Amino acid sequence: MAKIKLTKTELKAQSDALKRYQRFLPMLQLKKQQLQSEIAGIVAKAEAVTERERAVREDLSRWVGLFATDDSLLQGLVSVRGVRTGSANIAGVPIPTFESIETDVREVDAWATPAWIDSAVEVTTQILSLQCERAIYEEQRRLVTAELRQTSQRVNLFEKVKIPECKEAIRVIKIALGDEQTSAVTRGKIAKSRTESEVAA
């Protein structure tokens, strides 16, 4: 703890600081709980997207045998040109939100390719979209987790350092001021008794 002045002014400053920390601490604790809840929600959404991708891939595996005829048809068939995102705010943290993807589909000769190529484009686009959506959830989780870490540090600082320091400073100052007051009263009594004895002499 830093050196403190044993004065009434310092006592007021420490008391004001303590009130401030005690007022802000519940808000920080609430924010911490909210962030933890939001992270759990984001993780659940990411897992749901992973499950949807797994279901799409499982469905794909029923007719994927057709691809075996010519693997080169699928190489670079669909690629992501861009990801459209929005923005939202979670407990003061700006986060991106997934909207959709823009894809490029390689030109193929409709006469020279199998009939299932359109289905392959559709399913591949769906899988790429789900992967991009999951990546956005991962970014949300990263941003909210960073804010949670910072908020937790502040909660710990207030709970374990600032509030105990203020309480200890107030205790020390009150003792010092009490001792000073007692000493002043004692000095006053001694001075009064001397004055009385001088008057009597």
C-alpha cells in the first residue's frame, strides 16, 4: 500500500474512493456474469452450426460415390469471394454477425459434366457458408473472452486490492486521528492544570 497522509482530508479521499469502488464492483460483477453467459450462448451456436455441417456432409455421403467418377470436377468448383457481416453489441463489446457469403462458381460445360454437378455446387456452397458462419462465432467468442478477461481482472483488482487497501487506510487514519485527539485532550488538561497551579501560587 502506498504511503498515506494521516489527515482528515486523506480520510475523506479514502472514504470517497471506497464508496466509488463499492458502487462500481456490483456493476463489474454483473457484466462478468453477462459475458460468461454470452460466451456459453456463442459456443452453443457454434456447436449447432458444426452439427448442421455434419448433417449436410452425412447427407452428401449418400451420393458422394458419384464424385469418384471424376474428382477434378470438384477442385475449385465453388470458392468464397466474400463474407457479408453485420455488427452487434454484447455488454459493450462490438462483435461481427454473420449474414451471408458471396461465392464464385467455376464455369463448367453443362453438356460435358454429370447431372449432379448442380447439387454439388449447392451442397458445397452450404458447407462453405456454415464454415464461414462458425468462423464468425469463433471471432465473437474471442472478442467477448478478451473482454471477460479484462473485466475479471478489474473485479479482482477491486475485490482483492483497492477495497481492502481503502479499508486499511481508513482504519489507520482513524486510529492516528483518534490518538492525535486524545493527545490534544491530554495536553489541554496538563496545560489547564499548570495554569490553575500557577494562578494558585
